[in-house]
Amino acid sequence: MNEPVVFITGASGGIGRALAVAFASSGARVVLTANRNRAGLDAFVADSTWRNRALVLDADVARPASIDAAMAAAVERFERVDVCVANAGAGPPEEVPLHRMDDDRIRAVIDTNVLGAIFTARAFLAALARTGPRPGGPGAQIIFVSSTAARFGEAGHAEYAASKAALGGLMLSLKNEITALDPLGRANSVEPGWTKTSMIDVDLEADGIRRSMATMPIQRMAEPEDIAAAVVWLASPSARHVSGQSLTVAGGMEGRVQHWPK
């Protein structure tokens, strides 16, 4: 089979599921990992038309042995991995200023968002080193799902913003490293803005949402499918000369509102 194999972490959530559908609909074989809600992901895949081209695995990206085992299982099943989407992430919804934030919250976010992305990338590149690039393919790719918090910051979520900003340095380093394993290899990231997921209040009249959207010329929140479409494009042959880039998908967002009328 010549269809690409796409490895997606954090596939049990809104953006992760949209990524699974988008890649599978394009004809790819998909490896989907979940740390929580594995049962829900299993049921979602079992109800899909592409279930025979999917492999669902447990993986805690913050544990190197876990993500290494998942990558090994993917290679065993499909013989290789062509595209790795590091999507798994953590972000507590409660706003807490850094001077009152406890150690456990900071470590949990950094472990998942920074170390998890590093361990995922390492497992993918190690697999690529073993299998070599796909003959005739558009090049191996790693794509990180970041956030506009990396670009504009996020008061009350400093640990999250710092963790997503770290992905920029990782991506820029790996766009140079991956070509040693595949001359056509690429590394990029996507920065979603406010996106409708189960953790986001989608009431557009809510004060918090209106404040968040105040610098967006397109007055609607993104759907998970909007983010997935950007990732699929970056992974496609159409973007074969795009590497080391962060693509913001946020309705033209220009920043953060600092003062809001009472």
C-alpha cells in the first residue's frame, strides 16, 4: 500500500478527532493515540467508514516508554510512519496568576505540552531513521499543534503559553534535523485560536468570549475542522516547499484585549 501513514496524538478530543477524519478522508492510514477516553475513541473509529485503515493505541506522551511503544506498534502494523501530528496537550481552564499557581499544575502542563512533544518527535524521528523515507513520497513530516497563546501570551495561563511557545524552538530545530533522515522532510506548526471544543464555552454573547474575539475581524470561533484542514494542507504535496513555519488559524486575530468595559 502506498497511502501515507499518519500518527496523531491526543486523538480522542475535538481537534484530534477532526484530524483523524480529515486525514482518513484523504485516503491516509491513521494511527490514533489516546491517554484518556480510549473507549470513546474506539467507539468513534468503529463507527467510521475508514475503521479498517485505523489503529487505535494507548499513549501517554509525557512517558517516553509509552509513546515509544505506540510508535513501534504503528510501524509494526503499517511498516512505517510518514506524518506525525503532535496534537496532545493540556491546559487547565481556570485562570490563575503565576504567583499563585502551584507546582503540580505547572509540571503537569510542561510534562504534556513540552516534554510530550519532544518525546513524540523523538519517537517519530527514530522510527524514520530505521525505516528510511517512503519511496516516491512527498517527504516525512512532523506538525505541532501549538496555540495563539504562544504568539500573544495568555494571562492566567502563563504555564500554558510558555509550553506552547517552546514548540516554536523545537519545530525550528527539527526542520533542520529531519532533512538528515529524509532530504524532503519538513517540520511545521499550526497555531489555533479560539476553537469550539468541549472545554470552550461557545456562547458568543458570554463576556469572556466577546473579549477574546474583540481583535478578530472574522467574528466566529474556529471549528476543529478548520484546524484539521490546515494541518492536512501542510502535510500534503501542495506544501512540499513549506518548512519551519507556524500557520495561525485564528480568524485574523491581532492580539489580546487588555482593558474591557465593565
